[in-house]
Amino acid sequence: MDKNRGGENRGDESRGDGIRGRAEGTASVPLSVLDLVTVGRGRTATQALRTSVDIAQLAERRGYHRLWVAEHHSMPGVASSSPAVILAHLAARTERIRLGSGGVMLPNHAPLVIAEQFGTLEAMAPGRIDLGLGRAPGTDGATAAALRRTDRLGEGADDFPQQLAELTRFLDDDFPDGHPYARIHAVPGPVQGPTGRPPIWLLGSSGFSARLAGVLGLPFAFAHHFSAQNTIPALDLYRDSFKPSAVLDAPYALIGVSALAADEEREARRQVLTGALSMVRLRTGRPGLIPTPEEAEAYAFSPMEREFVDSWLGNVIHGTADEVRSGLDDLAKRTGADELMITANAHGGEARLRSYDLIADAYGLRG
């Protein structure tokens, strides 16, 4: 396993830990994609999932390094409640790009189940799967309780380090003799012979996972796109607490960033406003389908909502391709991130596909 932070300029990286490859071009760090499988008003989940295939194929063709999907529940505008199912769908329709979870919310699941799911994905697409893990529920408290069949809503998050250790042992098939799970095997997995396993990433939007990732010597992904004020403190904590491991000999930090490019700045603003209105509704307990640009432009924001939208859009890099490239380069420089994972939150698949194409053009990415 290559443990170097920078790595080779290769667009066809499909083996190893997925940290070293990057497409040819002028990006200072690898560029990747986070797809939330968003469902716009007037569209269906079937259409959203077809768009996700289109995005994955475009990302592979244009030379993005990896594509992740995230686990969300009880959100009508986000059709990604089952990352493993979606990843299997995408793996069958791509050939080289790395695919992974950004992330699986581990407290919602039994570790053995996740080991089996991602062992299956690894068998389907050897060397192309990432297992990103989070400790948040990916939903509201009531839905989390329904998922976990418990009223103790903090239980899963508190037990996260123990769940992570258990999952890792299932993936490696190395419970010690005498352990209650010593004779249990996650299948597919090492019990069937020498094989790789998906690399584990820890995800976070605060300091807990940053410190844990550092102590364990794991790669870390930070949700800058919805917790921008915590980005640099969390990355500093990760780097300060980092201990070299069998996985990495130096810290490797990825940050998720909202960015959308369009042919004109005004069109980019129209598109990102749809995501901002969607967040207003989510934060006020009214989650729904992603509104159209026309609906977002016509919406009468209250003063408090307008303040939220202005703050939210202040952390969304948008504009022409050159403007987005400038914003991404500045963010990478300010944070020292080793990789940028771009999510384009807008109503229609056409706008998101166009954005990823324009950004690839701006950086001269070649798959």
C-alpha cells in the first residue's frame, strides 16, 4: 500500500488505498465528487438514481478521483438511504473510478452487516471501494430511534469507537481466540482467501471524529459544506493528534465542499439558491423535494431566512468555471486539504452534470 500523501498523476488508479491517485491536469489536489442523489420537484427517485449513474460515468470519464454517496433518512429530496445498494448500482456501470460511502452512519447498523455489505462491494469491484463512516444518525432523532429500535438516541454515537473496532475486526477476520465473535466470519471476506478490503475513512463535522481518525492513523473527511466554521480547527486537531499507522504514515485530509459552476454567474446563483431554500426548509422542520430555480427565486424569504441563506451561500463556491476554480484553489490553500470532494446541490441533474463538466474543463482534467 502506498502511504504517500501526494502520489502519482494517474487517472486510472483502481487498486490500493485510493489515496495516491489523481487525474492528469492542473489541480493542486485530487478532485472528487459527493453525490447526494437529490430529487427535484417534478422528478422521481428513479430519475435521480439515473442521474447518479450519469454523474458517476462523467466523473470517471473526466478524471475525478472518487465518488461517494451519503446516508440520509426521511428526507424526500435525498434518495440515498441505502449507500451500499446505490454503490452496487454504480459499480456495475463504471470501470475505474473509486466509489464509496460518505458516509455510512455506523450507529444505525450492526457492524457485521456493514462488513458483509462492503465485503460484497469489494468483491464486485476489487480495489475500488471506500468505506467512509460517520457517527451522526443522518436524520432527526425520531427517525434515528426507528432505525435503531431504541429510545436511547445518544447510545450509538457514544459507542462509536467500540463499533468501529468491531467492524474493523470483522473486515479483517481477526477476532482473538476466546472472543464471542471469533468463529463468526463476514462473507465475502478474508475467510475465503487472501483479499483486500475497503479502506476505512472517518467522517466528521466537529472534533470527535477528527481526533479519533488521528489517533488511529486513518484518513479523515470533513464536512466543510455544512460546517465551514469548524473546518480548520478540526483539521488542526486531526493533524496534531495523528499517529502513523499501517494505513498511513502521514495525515490525509479530504474536505467536502459545495460548488457549482455554470456558463454564466447569474445562472449559477439561480441554481445554488434552490439548495439554499431546501436547507431553509430542512432546518425549520419542513423537508421536501428540491425546489425549482423559479420557485426559489419567487420565494418570499423572511429576514431570518434571508440571513441564513446569505450565510449558507457564503460557503457555496459558485459562478463561472474560472470563478469556481479560483474559489476551490483558495480553499485548498487555506485549509491545506489533501483532496477536495465537490457536491453540487441543485434542482436538476442537467445543472449538476454541466457543473462537473465545466470544473473539469477549468482544471484540464483528463480521465
